Amino acid sequence: MSADAAALSTTPAVPTITAEARHERLTAVATNWVATIAERPAKAQLRFTASGEGVGSVGTTIRTGTHTFQVDEPAGLGGDNAAANPVEVALAAIIACQVVSYRVWALNLGVVLDTIEASAEGDLDVRGFFGLDDTVRPGFTAVRVTVNVSGPEPEARYRELHAAVDAHCPVLDLFANPTPVQTTLVVD
């Protein structure tokens, strides 16, 4: 087992916390951000980074801050099937961001959210990736996200929450709206 694989196998799970503890944590975070941005608006601008190194057939070891994880492809796409593939990671990102956004916006709107589960699926035509048809885009042609929530509120409150999340979820925005992307090649 490689050092990276060993590190991945010992990564602690996200702890389970009570609704009360989550409420306290999110309230403290929101209060802190509001005060910080009021004092120094430039602090609202964040930069996130990730780096990756090719491993195996087509796999990548990804590093983001203090976290390391693997991305690969199934054997049918040239990989070793050691981890989720890039488009699955993209779907996972939208699901995770939806969960975060639902939790934060439930607090903002005073909506009680007992449980939340999300799923996503995306349609991709590999002719675009393999360059077999220049009229086919290489990325997703459609993405569908389903969020299941439960709680004591009337359905209208959850619809209000849904609208707020769709208006403020960063990864949903990344999928739904064009984002300028610049790629740079460095040859050593």
C-alpha cells in the first residue's frame, strides 16, 4: 500500500453531531463572517486551491489543503478503478455543496431541517471526450440533482429553502453559469 493509500485509509470520518451542536456551530460561523466582512470587505474574497499528480494508468492523487484523495477511471476508460472518476467527483461536489447550502440556508431562514439526502446524475457522451464527433461536447449534456429533506415545516417553507439554496449554492452556480477558466501548460 502506498503512503497516499495508507493516508486515505486512515482519514477520519466526518463526525456525527447533534442538530443543536450544528446550529451552534453554523450560527457562530455566520456571526463571525458577517462581522469580519463588515470590518474588512476584502476578507470575503477566498481562493481555493488543489493540485494533482498522475498515478497508475490514468489516476490522480489530489491534494487540497490538508486533504489528499484519489481520482481514477474505470477499466473501460483506461483506469484501474481505484477511485471515483472526475465526473463522479464533480457530481459529488454538487451534492456536497447542496447539503452545505441547505444546512446554512435552513439556519438563515429559520427552517427546521431534520434530515437531508441528495443524489445527482449526469449525462455524458464519450464521443466528445474521445474526439469522435466535434459536434458533441466533452462534458455533461445534462445534470439532475435530487434533494430529499424531512422536517416539521409546511412544504412551502422547504420550497422557499430550495429557492434560496439554488440561488446561493457555489457549485450549482459553477455548473449552471459560465465561469472563466484559464489553463496553462508548463513544460519542464
